[in-house]
Amino acid sequence: MEELRSRFSDPALSVAQILCDAHDPTKIAFTVIDQELRVEHLTYGELADRSRRLAHALQEHGVEGGSRVAVLMGKSRQLPIVLLACWRLGAVIVPLFTAFAAPAVLARVKKAGADLVVADPDQRAKLEDADVRVLETGPGLDELADRHDALNGDVAIGSDGLFIQLYTSGTTGVPKAVGVPAFAIGAFISYMRYGLDLSEQDVFWNAADPGWAYGLYFGIVGPLAVGQSNILLRGKFSPPLTKRCLDALRVTNFAASPTVYRALKKEGVVLAAHLRVASSAGEPLTPDVTAWAPEALGTQVRDHWGQTEQGMAVADLWDVRVRHAVPPGSMGTALPGFTAGIVDGSLALSLVRSPLMWFTGYVDAPQQTKERFTRDGAWYLTGDTGRLEGPHLFFSARDDDVILAAGYRIAPFDIESIIAKDPSVAEVAVVGRPDPLRGEAVEAFIVPVAGSRMEGLEERVQRAVREGYGAHAYPRKVHVVEALPRTASGKVQRFLLREAPTNASSPTAAPPIGPSLDGTPAPS
């Protein structure tokens, strides 16, 4: 870890040099694949040339060191070129998820003080009311770069300089801005090495969207930092297409959200024998997925934990040099470079014993920053609750999600893991809702498997929780819904379920819920 800490503590550090220029120019940086499985490669040499030309053009548009450039783009060949061009100028990119509705886009653009937005043509309408310059991607962007010579020299921002400003996904309300310094690249490398065990021989695919932390940190920045390649799939996710891509490209190292694995399971996907590593991040894996994976995918799916604020810090590690045997239900151990613990029931990271720790606070939010650190400044409080058994960490819930029923603290994930085993349950979220006797009562919101047997569902679920967890924690009500409300990154927004008006006394009478806070549809 000392090597990474020292390397990324350089006041003359250049992001473009580390992520692009230091690598073999003939090596593939990204493989772009479309819905018809047509493949296009982008080498490090091409990435260097195209980003230098575009940087020169952006410079003429007023982009300079410290400029905020919002990026409203899907996965494409142009995406890494745009990012590298901005970083060559010392600009800070502000990623925007393309499924955001216009109000969510405009709020982030305004809050970030963006000087420019680079947007795909199909996203342009969302920016009609934005008081900011917009540069469209597509052939016109290539032509703009072609008209310029390569930029001569890059801006060195140093290890403390910001190169990303990313907004949290807002599972509990208003998103907060996280400034990512260049020093964080060292922490990203630790995860690529030890969490994912990414090797020269791997065909790697991080399927997460680069509009969010896991897809950006470990699908764009991380692979570039270690000189590897990632796959960018253009278009909408579907289980059949994902299977076709995995098999066609002979992917050996795959990373995705639990939503993707659940969808593959629901579709009955079985892969050819090529996958070596499968990793999941974003929210905890349920036991039904971990039980399904070895036979269907040919390998385990291992749970990894992280945040926008810090990247990945805990994982069921794949690198055998640092791996511990992990008990069922654990998300693993602290990643090399971090020390994790439990402080007053909260999962916490030690500032003193975590040499790769980089989060120091939210942008322009001193009160929210203060709430994230212990008074003595020794620990960063993640906002997640959990427990520690030896070196192994177990996730319980977001602080806001813990249910307090009749004096008991109940972690939703523990109850959800039991309910998810029912063959009629496709997805489930458990929340506490006001109860005059208990303070809060446990209630379950279930998305059923299409065509499944609904008779007796409530009784089955209640009995399973009583027998598998405890009589104090069974759901007093079971609501069947069409979809669970999620953030645009796929995390369940339980606070919306707590606030949802329901008068259902049976599992067939609850209303549809579904849309996320930003008005985007929940992932299927």
C-alpha cells in the first residue's frame, strides 16, 4: 500500500498521464459493442490522440483548470475520449445518468455550476431550460476534434486536485456532491487488483453505468489506471443480450449490480464455461442469487461493498494472496489500504489506519460532512449499519432503514433474505411503518414472479420469517406491487415505501409503486 500511497501523493500528478499516456499505445482500452454484437475497439494510442485534439477544441470553448463539465452521455466510443479531454485540461467532470428526467439533470447542472454540458443528441431536450452551453456528441464532435491539432501538454492537478464531482444516488433524499481527488486512483487500483483480481489474461466487463460510482470508478477510471480494457455495451440492458455478450466475447471477469444478476436468474440464463470471476456491488446480494450462480454462471458471485464517497472498501476478495474464507452472508473483509470497524453500530473506516482513504467531505456541505465523522476525527461513518465477526463484515442496513419495533432493532436485509427464498418472490423490500403499539411494524413489499402462485403468500412469508429469524420481526402486512422504487443507480428507496399510502390488508390489494425519486423506471 505504501507504493500506491507514495505514487499518488505527487503534487505534479497528471490524470491523463496515469490513465492513458503511460500505457502501450497499441493495447485496447475499450471494446464497444452494440445490440447486434458489432464490435469496435479503441486503443490507448487512439484514445490519446483523439482526447488531445478534443481537449484543444474544448480549450477554445473556455474549458480550463477547475472548470466543471457535465457529461450526459451513454456508453460509447466517444465517452472516454470526452473524459480524457477534460482531464487533460484540468477540468472536473460531473457525470449525469442518462435515465434522469430533465428536473434531475438541471438540478445537478445548476448545483455543480457547470460551465459546459457534453450531451448525446437524444439527451439534448432535457437541457432546453439550462443556462449553460451544450456540446452535442456524434459525428459533429469528431469533426470538431479533427479540425484541431493535438493539445501540447496537460495540466497537472496534483494528488489533491479534483477530477470528478459525482452526486450520491440519494437513497435517503437530496443528493450530495462528492469531489474525487486524483489520489483516489490509488484506491481504485487496489480494488482492481485485490477485489476483482483483474489480470492481463482477463476479458473484463464492468456492466455498471458510468453515470454512477461503480461504473465510473471501476468501469472507466480503474481499468485505465491498470492499463486494462473494459467493455462498453451500447443500448438498453436485457438478460438475453447480456448473455450473448458474455458468451460472444468470452468474458472471464464480470462485475454488475444485484439487479443484473437477479434479472439473469429470472430469465434462466446459463453461461458457457468461461467466467472466472463474478462480482456484485450496489446493494447486498440475497441468498437465492448466491445459491443460483455457481451452476448457472460457472462461478460464485461475490458481494462487494462501497460508496460514492470512498469507492470500494470491503469485499469478498478474489485475489488469493489476500483472500479469507468468508462465511455465508458476509460481504467480506476490508480491502488492502483500508481498516474497517463498527462504531456505535455503524460501519466505519479508520482515518488513521486507512492509507488509501480519500474522502474528506461533501462539496459545500459542512453540516452533512460533520455528521460523517466521529468527534475525535478518527473514523468515517458510512451511514450503513452492520456487525463484525473476526475480520468479516456483515451489512445490516442504511442507518435510516433500520426498523425499531417494540424496542428491537431489525435490519431489513436479514428479513428480505428470508422472504426472497420463496419461489413466488422476484424482489422484496422490507420497511418499518408507524404502529401505535410497537412504534414501528415490519411490512414487506413484494414484486411477484410472473405467473406465480399468490394464494397463501402472506401466510408463507410470515411463517418463514417467524421460523427463520424471529417472531418479533415477521411482516404484519405484505403488499404486492408492480415494482420497487429505486434510485437511478438501482438502489431501493425504502423511505418512499415508508411514505407510500397503502390501505392494503391482503397481499393482492396494494397499489403499484415503481418509479424512482427522479421519475425514472425501476430496473427490470
